[in-house]
Amino acid sequence: MLPYAKSMLSRTDLDAMPGVTVLDFGTDACGYCQASAPHIDAALAEAPGMLHMKIEDGPGRPLGRSFDVKLWPTVVVLQDGREVARVVRPADVEAVREALAHGDRIADESERPLQTISP
């Protein structure tokens, strides 16, 4: 399990990223993050080609605020820089799979609806 890292990227950088990017906001000390990590890692192992970024979040961290992160972990799926799905505190691998599949499924569509998946 990789640690959460302080991001040097800005929201503008992420908005410009091509393809599917998975942002995983949380902290290493967060019990919910530790409990969800195996589910997130398992789903991502089944989704090759998706860029996964574990981003340390907290007070004063503008990147998490720009994505309206309120609880950890929050997994945000971007397709060509646009949010297409998110899952908050995933309790199982299926919730993460569903969010990742949504991002992958709409890769070629012009309309990209946002999907929020709750535990």
C-alpha cells in the first residue's frame, strides 16, 4: 500500500490530463482510509491503464477543497480532466469497480454525466 503524498499538481494540471485519472484523497493516519485501501487497490489492479494518485488531504489543502472533498477516503474518477464518478468511504471493492467502470465506459462519449456512489 503506497502512502498518501502531498500533491504538487494544481487543479488546472488535473483538468488538462488526458484519459482516466483516479484521485484518492485521504491521509495515512485515517482509519477509514486504511480500511478502504485494500478495496481501492484491488479494483485498480483490475483496471490497467488508469493513472492512480494518492493525494494527502487536510485543512489548507486547496486541491481537495477544489473537488469538494469532505470525508476520507474520497475516490474521484476523471475522464480527460472532468469528474465522471466518485465514491466516498468505499466499504467494498464493488463500489470502487463501479466508479472505475463508469469512467472507462464513457471514454468515447461526448456527454459525461457525474455519478456519485455512496456506501
